[in-house]
Amino acid sequence: MKKLNWNERCIEHGLEQLPVIKDRRTKEEVYARLVRAQRMARWKRRWLPAVASAAVLASAVYASPHFIVPTRSDKNEASSSPVQTLQADGASSHPKAMMAVSEPANAVVIALPDERIGQVVPVVVPLLGRSASEERLSAALGELARSPLREASAWLDGVKMAPATGDGRVWVVRVPASHRVFAASHEEQRLFFDAVMETVRQMGGRSIRFFTGEEEGLDLPVFGRLKTTKINQQKRMYYQNRSSSFGYTVLIPAPGSARSFPEALQQMKKSTIHGLEPAIPSGVEVDSVDVDARHATVRLHLSARPSAEEAASMAEAVLLTAKEFGLLDVTFESSGLSTLGPYPLGKPINVPAGPNAALLAADP
């Protein structure tokens, strides 16, 4: 390659041939624009997946009623296929069971008092982004205040709940001195206390220190003076309640004596608690349960076909109970079926963050 001898005059001539760039910005303005571009790129990487998840959640909740397809009355066509999907057989006399849908990983479970049934109903609230526990609780309560559940969630207005220790085992709950609970009936005070206890339990808390404003302790006539209260860590099983004031069949956890997940599923076939019905309907038997590390396979035998609503509620109750026993996902199996409501058979299904997700999308 021929070596070129460049002198100063040649270099100046070459530079004169380059196009003129007209940019009157200062170096500070150029730097500020680069910083903004970097921030926008980080925002897209952080938030777009969460926004997409929220869009999928909203679409699933809106479309879930359309997933229930009426069963055809042609018996010959129904019997010609060995694999069936549990579908609705028409209008039910009971309120529609709520189908669980996928929610973002950053979700919070808030327990709401239901005076009609005398119990608290845990409701999972999906959130965008990630934040500290107390900020997530505040954001979830804000979402509930704009939902059909705002009347029930108003009992937690002004209540501050936050972990007192880094491991999240001890929580501090501050109730304003002007809170309505102090003038409430004994039943309302009990439900308020249960709602706080269940909400903190769902956040991983083991005990609670109560404050009234800045003063330690909480005086409720139904309990007396509360300072520090331990949360029962007994494993629970999920049952149905069809009489909720929220207008739908809801899933509610109840403590049991089961020492393992397979034993819990057998106990879920019956209920001795007033107002709670078994989530596993008659005609469905649990043939076997295999637990491998944090995964379980549940094999079902159906002597009678449950409705799509019953199948969906049963599957969600089993998944939530599996979560109580530390499992991460469950695979359902049953000969002759391809789905249980919206859940596919033969594939692992992640346990949900919490129950009754679709209540947020219900009509006011």
C-alpha cells in the first residue's frame, strides 16, 4: 500500500471538503440530552414488561366470562370425543365462582372484612413496579379504594402497616386515634383485627406490635389492650363461601390439622366450619398426590362432572392450599379431561399470589 505524505495544508484542505454541521448546542445541553436518553432506555426495560403483564391481566379478567362455552346438547357428538373440557351447563343458581388469573409477581394480598358472613376475605391486588412492603400496601389500598371493594377496604383507611425488622417477621401496625374502629361494635372490631392479622400474615409477618398513633398499645373493648400479638402459622386449607356480600363465591382459608399437602386435600372434601363449603365437589376424588421437592402432581377421578365454575374454584383452592405447604407449582391429571376450568391438565401451574383476584373486576 502506497504511503501518503500528509502535510498541514493537505489536512486543512481535506477538512474543508467535509459537510458543515450546524449545531449550536452547548456541551452541557448535549450531555443533558444523553442522560435523558439513558433514563428513557432504563424506564422501558423496567416498566414495559410490567405494563404488558397488566394489560394481559385486564384482558384475562374482562374475557374470562367468554371462556365459558355452553355444552352442546347433541349426546352423540359429546360421546364421540374421549377428551372433554369442563364447560358451563347453563346459568347457575349460585353466584359465579371467581376464576384465578395470572397476576404480576409484585402483588399484595389485602384481607377485607365481610360483615354478612362474619369473616375476612383475602383479595390479591396486582401492582406495577417494585417497592418496599409498606409502599406496596399503601398502593394496594389505593387500588381497592377505587374498586367495587372500596366500602370494605375503608376499614383500613389511615392504618399504617410496616415491617419493624429486616427479615419481615415482626410488623408494626399504627391505628389513628380517630379511627372508626374505636366506636365500632364488637363484631366490627373483631373483623378489623382479623383483617389486619391476615394481611400481615400474607406479607410474611409472624407477630405484630400495635400502636395507637405514637402510643404503644391498642384498646379494643372486644379484646382489651393489645400490645404484641403472635400470628398463628398453622397451615390452612381453602374453602368456598357462597354468601359473601361481595356478590360472588369467594375462597377463604381455614386452619386444619393436616400435616402434609396430600392429607390436606383429603380433608378439603368436607368442612365443619359454619358458612364454609368444600372446594372439592362431590363426584371428584383425589386418587393420588405425589410431592417432589416443591412440585406436586394431583391425580383426580371424576365420577360426576362438575361445572366449569366448580372446576375452576376447586383448582384454585388446591393451588392456594399447595402454597400454604410451601409448594411452587402443581400439575393436575385426570383421564378423559383436558382442562379444569381455565387450567390445563398435564402442565405445571404456578401457585397464585393470592385468592379472589377477579373481585377487583366485578361490577360495583
